[in-house]
Amino acid sequence: MKNSPPKAEARRVDFSTPDGLKILEDVSFLADGPAVALIGQNGSGKTTLLRILAGDIKPTGGVVSVVGRVGYLPQKIER
């Protein structure tokens, strides 16, 4: 069995808005499965984390590594 890297990894990821509001603080995880679900309460930072993993926005701290691509369905569709 070969030892392949995780498909998505976050190490000590932070994200704050330009006005200083902390959205994510010290988030770390490894995701190895072919499909991964992200669940949590409203306003807990799920969409922000997915946008970071998809490369839409950059974290204000920490390291993110993704093999392949991350997809998500935006809550609001821009027209």
C-alpha cells in the first residue's frame, strides 16, 4: 500500500475580515476520502473554509494544501 498525501490539509488556518472580525481561528484537519462533508452551525465558517480550500480566498494565517480541486455550491449566486 503506497502512502499518498491527503487530498486536503489545513494546518492552523485563520481567516479574518479586513475590519478584523475573526471567522476562523487555528483550524486544522486532514481529508483523505473520495468525498468529505463539512457540517456545522450557521455562521460557524463552513463556507469561508470551503472558499479557502477552493482557492477563492486566501487564509490570513496557516497553511492549506489541496490535491485536485475542491467544489462547493455558493449560498448566493452572483448575477
